Amino acid sequence: MPTADEILGRTKPIWTPPGVTVIFVLGGPGAGKGTQCARLVSEYGFAHLSAGDLLREEQDRPGSQFGDLIRENIKNGVIVPMEVTIALLEAAMGRVMEGEGKRKFLIDGFPRKMDQALKFEEAVCPSAFTLFFDCPEDILLERLMKRGQTSGRSDDNAESIRKRFKTFVETSMPVVDFYEKQGKVVKIEATGSPDEVYETVKERLRERGVEAGN
Ligand code: C5P
Ligand code: MG
């Protein structure tokens, strides 16, 4: 895993399109990002990297110097310092390219803050576009409370959810707006069932020139 200083000091991306494709996947907590990504992996041959999953893994890794920091931030629904998340993503991308040989990535739950967006594109890889799953908060809340019964996640409870919504609106939506202004957002209405949403995803991707297959 690259060090924080390495990430912060780097001014050129280590990968660039078209050799490597990065699609960011955003949407409020409970919007269905992970569910939709799993489907895209099997039909489109993407590699799926969830920033939240990588952070939870690092949090639980014995000896991690970031464990406590990650735990605190996740519980409070706030954003982990970007150099940690970017280093985890870069390392994971490297492993996927070496291991599976895949070079098309869905980066799920990232970038959640402007500094992450700018630094990742500067130091790791520029993005192709952002898939944005749009869903009103009352539906998100209902889904998360239901997920909380079985997810075992420390942040799927009413208090953490409220904080995550606040972070999403104040900190993550500006990232969506930033890419929207550049014409780089593919917006998906995400209120329906997973099947319905997936049909929309495929249609939008087709319009964007992304076809199923590996
Ligand atoms: O995406 P997910 O809901 O799994 O993220 C869980 C938590 O991980 C977030 O609420 C936040 O605390 C942290 N996170 C982050 N930066 C990201 C993605 C997740 O700090 N890019
Ligand atoms: Mg997720």
C-alpha cells in the first residue's frame, strides 16, 4: 500500500484511460450501489471495489495503524482522511490488475468528498464518468433500517444513518454537482426494485457506449 506522503506528493496519475477505465459509483447510503455493482460485475466484466468495504477491512486488520481512526469516522458517518482511502483503492486496483488482469473498475462509494475526487484523478487515475443513483431519503432510511437487522454494520442504526445523510448532502453531493457540470454524470432513478433499477442502468450505459461483455 502506498504511503500517505507518496499519494499526497504525486502529481501524475499512475494509470490513465483508455488502458484503465474507472467509473465512480455514487448515491446516498442505501441507494443500491453495491447491489447494482455486483450485477455489472457478472455481465460487464468490471472489477468492483467498494471504498466502504476496503475501509472496513482495513479497520479490522490486526496491526493496522488506521484501525481506530476508521472505526470512529464510520460510526460517526463522516469521511475518513482521503489519503487512507486512496491508498487502499490504489493497492486494491494493483492487486486486481496483477491477479485477475481486469482493467475496468467500478469504484463504489467514492469520491465522497471533493478532495478525494481531485487527488484520486491527479495521483491514481482519471475517471470516465460517474454513475449516480438518485433516491429520496425516506426510501433510503427504510432500506437501511431493514438492512441493519442483518448487516452487522456499526452505522446501520438511526443515529448513524442521520449523520450519514447529513454528510451525503453537505459533502458528497458537491462532488456529483462538480462532475455534472462537466457532463460526466450518468444519473439513475433508484427508487424501484433492484431489477427495475438494473434495467435503467443497462439502458443508460448503452447510451454512453458501454456494452455488456468482457
Ligand atoms: O459506502 P459505505 O456506506 O460502505 O461507507 C461507509 C462509511 O465509510 C462512510 O459513512 C464513511 O464513514 C466511510 N467512507 C469514507 N470515504 C469513502 C467511502 C466511505 O470515509 N469514500
Ligand atoms: Mg456499499
